[in-house]
Amino acid sequence: MKKIICLWLCLFVLCACAKPGSFEDGNIDMEKVIEEINEEIVDGHWKMGLLQDEALSLQEVEKQYHMDMTQIKDCRVQQALIPAQLSEVALFLAKPQADTMLKKAIQEHKEDLKKRYAGILMDGNTLIDSALQGRIGQYYYFVLGEDAKKVVHYMQEIK
């Protein structure tokens, strides 16, 4: 009986230490990646607004990004708990053919953010303009926040 319990404990520990998947293979656990990003924010390692626990619904993503969701296999978009902190991490599982549409959608989203926060945040436009976007494997990302470079570097290391 002790051996069975030990075996189950070892299996549980191994599962807990498992990688969140692979950007290259298209099987990344987007929720786990964003949870780990939030942990770095909470620990004070990265300067960004804490991200909401819940991701935007597909309808909210379609509305905020003015996006054709038929070209997206899956996505996860999480924004700052306090919207004025201008922090956001978005991951889109999409074929490279969708990159042009994604670039346009993200640009429109950034313009909407500029309009929404014009006159409210002094450095808002600078922060929005410095947001990063690009492709890692089968995923297209958009990262908005003061330490966006650190977040992207973290995601690139997962591969």
C-alpha cells in the first residue's frame, strides 16, 4: 500500500512540474503561461498591471480587436484588473496566413486604447506604441505593459 501511495505522489509531483506545452507544436497551455506571467508580476519581478483571472470571451475579443475569429483556432486575452494600468497579454493560435489580419486588428485595438485614454494617462500613448507583437511558433502574441520585453523573452524561452 505504501508503494502505491508513493507512486501516486511521484506521479503527482511529475505532473505538477510538467512544461506548459510548446508554442512550436501548437499545444501550449495558454492559461498556465499567463498564470506564470501573473506570478512574476505579483512577485515584483515585472512591472505590469496584474492581469485579470478570467480571459476575455471570444465575442469580447472579436469586438475589442475588430477581428475575424474564423481565422483563429484558439485565443486567450487577459487585460489588467485596473484598465488604466494598460497591461495586456494576448495569445492567438493561428496559421501564419492570419498574421496580416492580426497585425491590422491589433493596430485598431491600439488606436482604440489611445482614444480611450487620451488626456487621462500622460505616458499612455508611449506605452501603447511600445507594445510588442509577433509570432512564436504557431502563436501570434500581443503584449502591452511596461515590462513587455521581459514577458516576450519568457515566452520565447518556453518554445
